[in-house]
Amino acid sequence: MGRVVKILSLYAAITLSSAALYVYIISSGKTHDFRESAVQSVSLEKKAAKDNLDPEPDTEQHTWHDTLSIDDSVARELSTQTRVLCWVPARASDITKSIRAVNETWVRRCDGHLFFVETKQPAWDIVSVGVDGAKRLAEKMYAATVYIYKHHLDQYDWFYRADDNTYAIMENLRLLLSKYDPNQPVYLGQLYQVHTPHGYMTGGGGYVISREALRVLIEEGFQKNKCPPVEGHGDDIHIAKCLHAVGVKRHYSLDKFGRETFHQQSAQEVIAGTEPTRIMKKFAHFPQHVGRNCCSELTISLHQVDPDQMLVLDHLLYRTSVYGRVQDPAKLKDLFQNKTIPMP
């Protein structure tokens, strides 16, 4: 019963709030998949697994998609200009739970994706890093970013790290990223001003670093020992300290109305809540709001989304429309700004 109530609460929050989450020209018809990328580092064994992983969708599914009245041409065009690798630290025990839900929903719209777990798994998109436990997330982050640097640095423009209970709207993320240059060191997310003097982008809402930021992180930070010791559970805190040590600046991800796009908190807390939570008030760098003014119209992420909620949310965003309401992409394309966040 509790799960049903949570799902209904999420449904009501998303569909009834006037701050409902919109997708920047919904991309329901196009799926960007790591399987379609010519990745040299994938072994022959993983290639074979890739070929057999997902059978061709059945005719009924194709027919269902053909009935959707959605023009996603703007999102399709943007996706050709901004390539994003999404990576998710997880546990092998979650493969049939949260990892499966992520795989069936938002991560399909990334240009590539990888899950980093503690043990070897027979799947092309799951990488073993030999690190287990929530208290060793910083070590897992270190291993994951080194792996991505070695194998995928030049194949993508941006690298988005999210939790396995994060839901991300990739079309909106790409619009934000289009305002920035991946050849410059850029670091984006929801800024919490705590634990370090310069703050950190929260892992729950997900953080993004550019290709150049990843290069600097590894070559200047990790390889030249400019980063603090890798330890503890706060991978988002550790990477923030390291990025700061090598001169990567914090960049702005709020929309022009000052509304958050990345969300460390759940949909219930930011949309259906009556006031910002204690954590939101105490930790967030920017003023926090709930209800109608909680979130950007082009919100990018929500946290604490369980597998069932993830499927419901994905359906509402990509397979449900409101008759008579049509986006104007010309009005939305300037919703985000290119600027850094001054240091305190």
C-alpha cells in the first residue's frame, strides 16, 4: 500500500502542478544507445553479449510508437551536437531492480551509458571496479573516472554521473550543455555549500563534467597527486575537492528565473512539499522553493525515485500528452545561461 501511495503522489505532483516537468521537444521516437557506438575498447565477448542483449522490438511496440503525435525534430537535432556518456555507480545486487529500471527508462536516451559495480557481470554495459559498499563510493568514483578517461574520453563531449535512483531528462540536460563548450573545464549540478569551502555538486541529482574537465581531473589531479586522499562515502564531495584543486570552476545550472534543474531531493519533497526540507535550507547554495516555483520548466533530474516510480514517470513524460498544450522551443532555448558561480 505504501508503494502505491508513493506512486500516486508522484503522479499527482507531476501532472497537477503548474510547475510540471516538460521535456525539451520529447524524443520518444529516437533512442541513443551505447550499443550503436563504435567503441574500440569493447571486447569481442562484450560485443557478442551486446548483439544478444535486446531483441528487436515486436511489431506491436512499433505500431504503438507510431501512434504518438509528437514532433521531436528539435531534440533530435540537438542530440547530434551534444554527446553525453551517462555513468552510474551501483551494486551487483541491484541488477534486476534499480539497474533494470534505469536501463528501461532514461539512460536509453544517453549517447552511451555504463554501470560500475563491484563484481564482474556478463553484460556489455556493466564494468567491474572491485569496490563495494556505500562507504567506499569515493574509491568507486576514482576507478570509474579513470576507466572512462582511458576508454571513452574522446568519444563524448560530456560525462554525467547519476545514482541508480536518479531519473534524468536527457533532452533538457543537452539544452543546458549546449550553452557550454566541452573543450573548456566545466562542472555542473545542484550546488550544496557544505563540507568544503567551495561546495560540491550533489551526486543524487547528478553532476556533469566536460571532456576537458575530465582530462584535467585525471592528468593534473589524479596523476600528479593534487587531489586529497581517496576515502569515504562522499564521491561527489571528493570529486569537487579535486576539481577545485586543479582549477575547474563551478558553473551555473539554474534557469533564467532562478529555478533549480538538478534535484538532490525527491519529487514529493520539491513539488508536493509545503516548505523546503531542513537539508534544502541548510545545504543548498541557492534559495530553495517548493510547489509551483520549485523547479525549472526544463528540469533535468529528480532523486530518490524507486524502480516503479521510474517507470511511471517515464510513461508520463514520454507517452502522455495534454491536448491543446504545445511547447514553443524558440521561447525555451534561451532558458539557460552560460556563467560561472563566484567562489564564496
